[in-house]
Amino acid sequence: MGLVRFFTPIGGVDGPYPPKPAPYQTLLVGDSPIDLHTARNAGARICVARYGFGYVESAPGELVGDEFFIDHPNELAAVLANGAGNRRRMQT
């Protein structure tokens, strides 16, 4: 059908890299309850951007464990650099 020219080679599970990132190595940065639940369901950490378009105020205590929230984009660098971030309970 001549379609091969429209595709680039891709690797599968037999290649040298795992097919998906390990959840413990992943930090999902999002701004919505869907992002929060997606990270939890995947076993990944979450950093909730409370300044984001989709942010909805959550009940106190919504974040648990190794989860963060940030109020400004500049705060993400600290979370990425050393896991520092605001782990206190979300307050409305």
C-alpha cells in the first residue's frame, strides 16, 4: 500500500528500553482532579499546579504521601531538583 514511508521505526518490548517509564521515576504535573487520579492510578507521583486552568479547589488533606502542589511555575524546579516542594495538606 506504500504506507511505510509515512512511519519511522519504533521499538517494541524486545528492545533495550522498557516499554513504559517506571511509575516511581515519573512525576505527573497537572492541574485537575483527573490529573491527580491519573497519577495515583498509574502509581506515579503528582505535582498539582494550583495556578493552572483546570485547578479546582480540593478538600483539605487531598494530597497524601509523596505528592506536591505548587502555586507558581518557578516552584517546579525545586520539586524536580530534589523532591522539595510543598507537601502540606491542601488548604482551600
